[in-house]
Amino acid sequence: MILSLNSNQLKKNNEREKMEDIKVSVIVPVYNVAKYLAECLESLVNQTLEDIEIICVNDGSTDNSLEILEEYAEKDSRVKVFTIENSGISLARNFGIEQAKGGYIGFVDSDDYVNEYMFEKLYLSCIQNDLDLAMCKISLFDDETGEMNNDLDYYNLKVFSNLDKEVFNSDDTTSFTNNIVVNVYNKLYKKSLLEDNSIEFPANLIFEDEVFFIKTYLTAKRISVVNEFLYYYRLNREGSITYLEKENNYVDMVYIYKKEREIFKELGKYDEYKVLLANRMLFLILARYTQTSPKFKENYYNVLKEDLKEVLADEEIMDNLSLNVRNRVQKIIESDNYEEFEKIDQFKIFSIVVICNNAEYYLDMGINSILNQHFSFESNIQLILINNNSTDGTDSICTKYSKLYPENIVYVKMDEKRDLESLREEASQYAKGEYTIVLYEPYKLNRDVLSALVLKINDDMDDDLFITIQKFEDIETNRFTYNFRDLDSSGISI
């Protein structure tokens, strides 16, 4: 590891540290983010909590990120710049923790930025309530559109909305601990919590936040939430490439699950959490399998199949797998090899047909309501987009999503406008699901609608079912009538 620190900066830092105590150490790993780095640093040097140090770990950047860091270090002695050989975000953060002198530690990703009050509010919450861990809500900032989104339950901490305690710990949240946002950057940690429990980021693994969060959250005795959006997470930044445009190997998610099981066992909480943990992690593992580049999939399959032997040897877990993972897990278990699994995995539970004509204003919303189903899009859903000769931006939207999810989305573009019956017949040529749902424009599905529908299928539906959900008409099929206007909380009306 190569480390460099400007000597003038060392002198300035020593002088400041003699003058005042550092309340919070903010660790910023930096790698080739020159375009966004100044905005990130501006949001930190202008924090209303002034007694902070900003530890910037330059992880071997090859652009001018280091130059920007050094400029800020010259202007503000609280900015401390370290350069290491490119080692990945986990080791960069661990290095930052080792340098930290503050009583509390926070993390900021160098392409994001924060509210000017973030660390003051988190720190005051920690001091006033004697906390080990404080967290705030996350806003999603779309770098392409400039829009801010506060509506995603995972990031706005909605899971805590019914908790009647201001200060709590994991014993109070067992039922939803596995649904709490794991990202490290919206939290403030007491440094002694990390030191006393030997908590660090796992080396050479992606999805490192999963492991760090589980150990900090389970060992923290006093936790609280600041119910404000104080962290701004940047989406769709320039230079980011979708997983399909590069070679991505996400098998680390399987190893992360294994590490999390070890942590739960070490802390004596595995039996309490094992079913909840299995359902959450297998959901994520299967989703990442779909997103993995083809050249890595066979190894992913083999590693996962071997790990499933250990996990599912516990009959309680096997008997309590949720609907959104059970079908695909069974395919893995029953298949003899990767090729056989790939052949049977193309058949999903649902084929959802979306018939759209000049739908650019609402198509993104509708498709995302399918992608974000609790009933695992990647594992259980085939989406068939039928563009009925649109003349607006519908084609570009459909093309975008079909490229993002080539294993789940079929895009059919009609050269001339056709009637609905012929479009349904066209869709049936592509549908591979056990059940087919047709959605007409405009639409937006409740996140639980498919999970609820599967329960009804298992209870009392016919095997051969073709469902239509339409906004303006009731379409009766078999014994069930679905009318989007009258959907109940589950998303289904009968």
C-alpha cells in the first residue's frame, strides 16, 4: 500500500487538532469521480457542524480527482488526503477508519452530496440520546433529469413508521431488520462500537455494506432515526454503465450471505433470524444471478447450488421459503447442471403483456411498478412489451428496458396499428409464463399484487387462467373480474 500526505497539510492538521476535539470523522473513498467530487466536498466543508475531519482516501484514481482533493486540503485543514494503491472501496473505507480521530464516524460516497445540516443533526441525536448508531433518510437524485425522489420506501425508512420508540435496538425490530436500508452513508456510528466489536468492511467482496450493516446494527445497543432527508444519492451519473454493457460477476452475493450467517451465529441470533434472512438474501442472490454476465453464470450457479445444500438442510428454512423465491430455488435444487437450469428457468410464473400506444408519459411509471413487485421480477416474471405503432417516445422507452433486462423482457414493435384481439394473439406467441396478465394503458400495479394473486391461484383458481387488468372497463375472465379502479390494498378485486 502506498500512502502520501502533504507535509504542510500535516502541520495544519496538527495545529487544528490541538485547538479542538474532532467530533465526527467523515470518510470519503475516492476513485475517478472528478466531475462530481467538488460538489461532494463543498457539501462537507460547509457543514453546520464545524468540528469534523474529512478523510479523503484516494484509491489510486487515474483522473484529476487527486488534484481536486489537494486543492480543498490547501483551503481547509479539515480535509485530509491519503493516497493508496487501488484496493477497492472496502479497503479504502477500512483505511479511513484507521485514520479517524473523531468520536463518531460517517461515510459519504464521492459522487454523492449531503445536506448542510446532516452531520450536526445526526451528531446531536447521538449525543442527546447516547446512541451507538443514528440514521437519516436518503433522497435519490437523478443526474440525467435533475429530479429528486423521496418516495422509495427502502430509502425513506418507512419500515420504522410504526415503531413507537425513539431509541431502540435490533431486539425491537426483529420482524423488519432485514428490510432496513443497509447503505453505510446515511448513518453515523460511534467509533467505539466499531473498535469494540472489530467491525470492518470485508476485503475483496462487493456488496460490502450488507456485512458492515448487519454487524453494526445487531451489536448497537442504542439506535435512533432522524426523520429527515439529509443524504443525496446520485443515480444515472455520467460514466456509469449498465451491467449489460460490461462484464459483471455478482457471485459475491452468495459469499456475503455466508458471512452474514456467520455473524448471526456468532451473536447468537441465527435461529431467530434464519428464515427472514434466507428469504431476503435468496431474493437478492437470484436477482443478481439474472444480472450477471453470461460468461460468469455457470460458476454462479455452481457456487449457489453448493451453498443451498447447506442452507436448505434446515427444514424450517425450506418449509418457509417465500413465494417470490421458492419456485426458482426449487429449479436450482432439482436441476442436474447449469445447462438444465437455464433451460427450465426461462419459464416464469407470470407473463405480463403491456399493450401501449403513444404511452411515453406514463410508461416508465407502469414498467417500474412491475419491476418493483415484491414477487421478484427477475425470478418469476416475463414482461412482453407490445408497441402498437406508437409515434411518440414509446419505442425508446421499451428499447431501454428490453436492453436492461434481456432475459425477462420481450419487446415487439408493430409496423401498423392493430386491434386488441390480434395484439393478444401476438403476445401469446411469446408468453412462457404459467399465467398471463394483459395490461392496457395507463396502469400502475400495487407492489403486492402478484404475491396476492399467487395466493389466490394456489387457493382456488383454475390452472388455465388469462387475466386482464384494464383501467376503464371490467373484463371478465373465467371466474374473476379485475377492475383497476377498484383494487383493494392487496391490488386485487374479485
